[in-house]
Amino acid sequence: MAGQDAWGTQFLRETAVPGTFEVIGSATDISGPSREREAIEVTAHDSPDQYREFVKGLKDGGEVEITVNYDPNETTHEDLDDDFENDLNLNYQVIIFPGTADEWTWDFEGLITGVGDEFPHDDKMERTVTVKISGKPVLTHTAGI
């Protein structure tokens, strides 16, 4: 098979109780982590055939972006506002295939760097939230634990 359906993927934030996570409801799109690595140029006058040379640099955990059908009365949507105002990094998760034998979880610490709302005259309200990952995101096969 050439791909998998992403239906049911969830974005979660840690609550005030450490190790306890709540689902951010009404997610329509979740992307990331978008990890990257720096390439450090080490080209010298004697580099072979006048080609630039590079070595591996630092890695960046990237970002996770989530879009939700926005409801200002939804408690978890209010929590995202609070997370944006908070000066601390918080713990988040992305769960792929939740509750199945093939469940995978991205765990990461991060800070919300962007919150954007849309109020079109002819469509639903949406909120887009960007979480900048701090440190290494960890992908775990949790097998529906």
C-alpha cells in the first residue's frame, strides 16, 4: 500500500496534572514535526573539483501546526490562548491512529509562537496554532496503550 489515511489523528496538550493530556477538539489539519538539520559549509581553497563541502550541524525539532474549527467557548481552544500567554515551554503530543494496535505518538516540549483566527463571511471560523518544538521530538510506537 502506498499510504495511510490520517483520519483520527489527535493533537494533545498536557494539563496542570503532569503526565495527563487533553485532546484539542475539532482539529481539521495537523502538520509536523517539521525537523531540519543545519548544513555547515567547510569549503576551502583545496576542496576537490571546486565543489562546496558541508558537514552536519545542529538539528532543529521544527514546528507543529494545527488548524481547528474554532469555537471561542471550547475550553481547549481557550487553553491554547493561555499557552500562548504563558512564558514556559509546555508538553504536547500528536497521536496517529489513536486507540489502535498501530498507534504512534510524537511527544515534544514546545512553545506556541503563533495563533491566528479566521472569520470568513461564507465559511466556518478557524484557528491555526503554531508550536515551536524545543529539543528533540520523540516518536514512539505505543500500540494503543
